[in-house]
Amino acid sequence: MIKSGPILIPALALAAIALSGAAAPMPYAKPGLWVIQQHMATGRTYSSKLCSDAASQGAMLRAGAGLSAQMCSRQDVSTSGAQVTIDAVCRLGPSTLTSKTVVTYSGDSAFHVVSDGTFVPAFMGKTKSHTTMDAKWAGACPAGMTPGDMVGPTGVKMRVTGDAGH
């Protein structure tokens, strides 16, 4: 079942960013705690925290590639300097999402994402989506979080890498 809202968007955005790393010679992000701010077209902002290292980033890359292979009929990735552009056509339930996502890296400690999409037919009542995301490295992972853990906007901790044994 596909869910909408502030939990789905970070997961899909992280998968897209991980996938962009597979096609582009971008360095892995700095290991440690990342604070991710998502700015929705509705004016709402959601904050998440992600603890990562090279191994968890590799796992997200593999998960992103698998998700893309299952959902997307087209995913064109291009790079120009510190910018990665992803043009995609993907299925979300009964809808087709045509999207353009631009990821701009600031070294290995920050990145900015702008994603615009169109749903045909409407997905959960929406025909358009616009999301921006800013991620910044915040230092070492805190006690209680290991690489691959994400604390979502509701404060619930989840594994985003799929490896339960940590």
C-alpha cells in the first residue's frame, strides 16, 4: 500500500538521492547525523533526522535502485558540476507521476533538493506536487541512533536501510 504525507516523501527523496549517486560521481555524504527539512507546497515544513555512514548510504542506493526498477518506466539522470537532475516517469498506485528533481550538493555536508511533479490521473486528490528539501550534516549520531536509523517528523524512529540487525 502506498502512503502519502511527510513519511513517504523523505523515503522517496532519499531513494532518488541515493539513486542519483549511482549514476553520478558524487561523493558519499559525510557520515553522522543529518537534519532534513522538507518544505511542502502547502507551506508546512517537516523535519527528520537521519543517521548514516557509507554502508547505510550504499544500502539506500541499492533500495533506491530497486524501488526505481519496480515503479519507474523512465529515470534519466544527468550531472553538471555539483548538481544532479533526475527526470522520471513512475507509477504510484493507479497514477503516473512525471517528475523532475534537482539535487544541488554543497560539498559533503549539505544538499538542497527541488522536486516538481504531475500526477495523471490525480493521486490522492492532487495533480501537482512541489517539494523542496534541505539536508545538513549536524555532527555525530546521537546515542540511540545507529547508521540507517531515521527519526521522522512525528518522532517515530524507523530503519530506512532495511537491515534489521544493527
